[in-house]
Amino acid sequence: MTPDELEAELDALPPGQVPAMASLARRVRGEALALPNAALRRAESADAGRVLAARHLVGELDDLTIRAILDAASPPSVEHQVWRLGTAVAAIVSLRARAAERLREALGDRRRVPIEPYPPHIEEQPYPRRVCDEAYLMLRELLHVGESRGRFALDARAYLRLTDDEKDAEIARITAGEPFTRLVDDLEA
Amino acid sequence: MSDPILVAASRRAGEGGNTVVEPPEVRRIVVAQGIEFTRQNRHDLIAKHPDASPEAVASVLAGIFPDAMPARVPGVFLYEWEGRHRALYYSATQHVMYAMETVDDKRRFMEALGTEGIIVIYDGHARYGRGPCFGPDPAPGDDWEAGTEPTYRGLFRMGFPHIAVPVHEVLTHGYRATLLPASEPRPDRASCDPDMRPHVDRLAPLRVSAMHPDSAVVAQLARQVGVEPEGDERFWTYHATGDAEHGRECHVVLRAGWSDPSYPFNLAATELRCRMFCHLGCSTFSHNYPVLRKLKGWKREGDARFAYWTTAPSLSGTTVTFLSHLMTYPEYSAGESWVPWLRYGVRKANQELRRTGMKYQLI
């Protein structure tokens, strides 16, 4: 599919239709992963002479290899299995570090995020937030992997209820390398 | 193995008829539409605003269940039977038949909760955590609280015993409010909704006359509370900013009681037999998850007793989003565990919510 063909497909897509979009996404993903998949197959061939350059390329492809590895069928050997997992995890860690770096930069941005107000009949309104608040919550979600989804959801809500000064103090704490504060004491009643 | 009921059409004539297809798994889904969020309410809203922009109308229409489903998932069949709007959809990939229907009164909602094996989705106001609330139209009155006909209308109480709401909410909805009198002890934190807990230490007793600067408003509030405007009764209150429109204002503490024996339409008095319950009103993970899962003790049991909530203030239309992703799960699912199917539906719905700028997720 060429970029022009993709544009045409998007123009022809019925708005909001779930299966049509899923089908297009599968095609785009399949085509985008064709080359990483080919490199992966070669990297696991029985011919040792063909493997070295292919493994090098898979490593260089970084995040492009993650999906290819995770979607691939079982590898032919234990050695390949460990190599695959190590390659995928290295790419994920590298990607996460890059995202965290961007988020840390955004922790200093105090601009308000414009939020479309909910219709007046909606009882509760979204809490106001700044770019740094969004970055704080995303960083917490990204890095604080020991925190359950439920714990994160409640603490995120509690964080957004704080005053700007209180939020700034929490941001200063994590910027200084301290752990994220648990803001809700109990998940229990 | 269940009896085969379908025979492939190609085998029916002259080919021996020995190729059979297992019947699909039927997943029955009851969508309970709360006060102000019924299908009819939303069509009325569009009719009342003939000058609304096409985008605004399209936005409302896109959230109406079941009307919006065929545009999202081709093949959904809509029909009306026994006064209820319904939808049918068969996923050949999943080999699952979806049989969906709407209800918009409390009795049918409670019947659905007590029906073995089905999915119940409540789509409506969370009432600041008090619970699902039903009524034929959004006019001010007791349908926003205990209900003018409590069997069919008003709250199904599902919240913590004490919930605080801003005074403007009581006034706008015009219901008789049961405030917590200051003659009773200050409520302990554990009995309060999580949104109220940061304010418990600074609860202050106030007369109704001190809850609002406008004497006409005080008179209205007093009528709703059932006291004299200049009366000496005091109630537990605190001041806080609820939203930008109303600014800092008085919040009153209501008796909310998921287990109040004087009001039988509550969670404690209800035996849930459904296989899954979703409350898609505002911030229900904070308001109601602990009550259902911890206080009521309705916990996940293997492949049953699933529950889903929202993490923050939500908009109507979440039901359409969630169901359309469940119905298009791209794997065989009949007779299998519901876990992969639900994980997929939640993940895809959350991706869509994020993509469209929503500040809440399903959990």
C-alpha cells in the first residue's frame, strides 16, 4: 500500500465503524512489519552464517522489532527464545526511557490544558489540569509498574484534587528522585 | 455437549445432513438507562434544539444506545418488542449471539441484577456516588432522590452511608433532601464517600439560612430539607469548589446508605446473580467499587461476577463504545472464558477514549 492508497482508504472509511478500521489497521500493521518479520526469520535460521547480520539489524530496528517478536510463532530453540525476549525487552526499556525523558521535560510546563467543558447536565466536571499534571500522571503510569490499575486510578483522582501548590510540591519530590506519594490511604472501604 | 440445532445450509439437501454447527453462545445484555439518559430523553433533547449544529446533533446521536450501534458495527439488527428497544448481533468470528435490550425503570434494573448469567450495564448519572437513578424525564423533583414511585423511579442506593453534594445540586434537581443533622456525631471517614474524606476534619454545623447568601434560595432549600428557613436546626457542611461555574460553595452531607433498611431499593437488599455489572456513570470506581466489592462482598469468582467502572467524570456514549469493541473481538469466544474477551473490549474502549480526548477510562 502506498501513502496515497492509504489516504484513499482513510477517505473511504465509514466514520466510526469499528470492524472497517480494525481491518485497515491489520493491513497497515502487516505491511509495516513485513521487513522486521523477514529479518527476524533470518535471524533464527539454522545457517549460522546468515544469522549475524540479521540479528544486528533486528537490534538496530529498536521498537519496530517489539511487535514482530511478540506476534511471532514459538521460536525453534531455547537460545532463540531467550534472544528474542532479551531483544524485545531491550527495545521496550529503551522506548520507555525515551518517553520518560519527554515527560520529565514536561514536568516544568505550568500551562493549563484546555478541556472542553462537559455539558451542564453532567453532574461532575473533569478536574482542571496543567501540562505538568498530565506529565506527572503519565510518568507515574509509565514507571510505577508495581502500582495496580485501581491504585493508580484512585491516586490520580486524589492528585488532581490537590491545589496547584500541593501538586508542585509532589512534582518537586519526584523530580528530586523520591518515590511517588501514595495519596489515598486505603483501597478498602 | 449441547444438542446441535443448526445445520449448515449447504448440507441440508441431499448431502446426508451430518455436518452440524454448535449453537452460538448467547450473551444477553441489559442496558439500564438512568434519568436524563434514556434513549427518549436524548431524542427529545435533539428535538428541543432545532438550531443545534449538525456536529452537536451527530455527537448526541452517536451516543444513543441502541440506535448508534449499526453505524459502529454493521450487521446489528434493531427492533422494538414489548415496549423495549432491542438489538441483535451475531459475530461469526466469535460464534456469539448478542441479545441486547434497554430498560429505563428501577424495577426492571433490579430484575436484571438478579438474573443469572446476564450482563447489566447502567448508563446514567452516578448521583455523586449515591447510585443508579431512574425517572421518565429530567424535570426537578423526587425522582432525583428517593423517587415519586420508589418501585420504578428514583435511586437504587449503592453508595457510602455519607455523601456530600454542593448546595446547587440539591436546588437544581428540586428533591427532598435528607441532610445529616449536626445533632448526630460527625461521620467517621470510613463511612464517607472518598470525595468527602479530605473534608471530614473540617465539617462545620450550619443552619440552612447560612448555606446560601440569597434569602429566596434559602427559602427553597429549607422547603426541600423540611425545615423553617430561620430554624435553629444545624447540619454538617463544608465549603469547597465543586466546579468552575459555581465556584466555592457550601456542600451538605446526605444520608446515602447502600444498606439503609428504611429504603429497600438498595444494594444490601439485592441478590446479584448477573455475570457482569458495569456502572458507567461519573467516577464510579471511586464512588461505588469499594461498596460493591468490599462492603457488599460481591467479588470476582473465576469466570463470573465481573464488574467495570469509570475512573473519572464520564460522558454518555460509553456504552456504545464499550459494546462495539466487545462485539468485534476478533477471536472465537463461544463457551470460552470471558476474560480475554473482556480484556480486549476494555483495552480497545480505553484506547478510543484516550484518542478522543476523554479524561476517563474504564477499569
